[in-house]
Amino acid sequence: MTQTKNSTTPSAQYGFYMSAFGVVLLLLWLGIFKFTATEAMAIKPLIANHPLSSWLYRLLSAQTVSNIVGIVEIVVALLILLSLKLNHLRKYAGVAVCIIFAMTLSYLFTTPNMLRYVDGVPVTDFFILKDILFFGFGINLLQSANK
């Protein structure tokens, strides 16, 4: 039996769905956590030092900004879930995932002291580096929308 160019092996499908579950779980979990004062203060230095988002704090409180981020994360998580059944939504989910994780990865370069050296080795707040994988999932989601 030969496979066509667009066919996917069962193991690739399992990997795709496992990745989707992981991204949805983290977006929901972190989105909910954004409604806490602890997380609102934790993300403030990231958002406040970014040229595309620093203006938010001139208009809104730290908690309101965090709530907005949380709402966006939760909505995107739900969009990913919907896109697993409604293929026409995958393009939008993929774009949203790529935007979220490109933005968070850019914090590595815009937040002071995010990259520092310990014993001659560059280190960072490694929790942001997970977003490289999530950005890759967003690209994968976009690619799967074209099948």
C-alpha cells in the first residue's frame, strides 16, 4: 500500500493530538492563572518592557492587563479544541498560536536582565524557552489547515 503525499500515519496523528492537548492544557492553565495578583505582577516586567505592549499600563491596571492576556489565552485554547473538529478554524488557531508564542519569545530580547551569564554560561528564565515548541505547534496547525 502506498501513501499519498497528504496522508498521515497514525503515529503522526497521535503526536499532533498530544501536542494539541499539551498546548491547550498550558494555555488554559496559564490563562486562568493570569486572573491572580501573583501572575499579574509576574508578567508586568515582560509586558512593560516590550515596545508593542508597554502602552497598556498607561491605560490599564496590571491586573486588567493580565486579565486580558488570560482571556486571550483561554479563547485561543478553546479555538484550538474547536479546530480539531472544524478544520476551517485551524488556520485561525494556528495564526493565534504563532502570534502568542512569537510575542512571548520576543520577551527574551526586550526584558532587561532576561539573559545573563552564570559561570560563563548564558542562562535565562527557561520557562519562556518552552514557547519554541509551542510556536512549532502553531506552524504545524497552520500546515494541517491546508490538508
